[in-house]
Amino acid sequence: MIEHLGDALWAAMVYFGFRFLEPAKPPIVAFFFALTFSFFIEASQLYQANWLNKLRETTIGALVLGRGFLAIDLLRYSVGILTASRFDYLLISKNQKRR
């Protein structure tokens, strides 16, 4: 279970990063951008150029680009983004009810 958490949290961070960059946009926009970005990063791990592998050996490179393609990561990212967007939606709904 714990091995799934890191990828889900990474994807949730990506979601909230897009929400931070475009707060006026509806949450669904951040959802699709985060999902597209996460899937693109995972797919990029199929490309194994020497210069890119050297970048992946650094701490920041490994955190952003990952190390190797795993199909299960796509599910982990999806769950992380879905959870973050649901949490975001609940916060927005709660704030709107207070007004």
C-alpha cells in the first residue's frame, strides 16, 4: 500500500500546482492538465537517451522525471489526481456555502 502513496501524492501535488497557477479556472481544467502532464512524464520514461538518464540520476531529475516506465504508475497518478480534485471540490463547495 505504501509504495502506491508516493506516486499518488506526487500527482496530487501536480494537480494543486496547476490550481495554484490558474486559480480562476474551473478545477476540471487542473484535473485534465495534471492527468495529461503526469501521463506524459510517465510515457517519457520509455525514452532512454544518455543525457536524459544522467538527468534522472540526480535527485530533482528522479523526482520530476522518474526512472522507468511502470503501467501501474498511471493508475496511481489517476487516483492521486482524483483524490486531490475531490478534496478541492469539497473545499470549494464548503467555502461557497459559507458565503
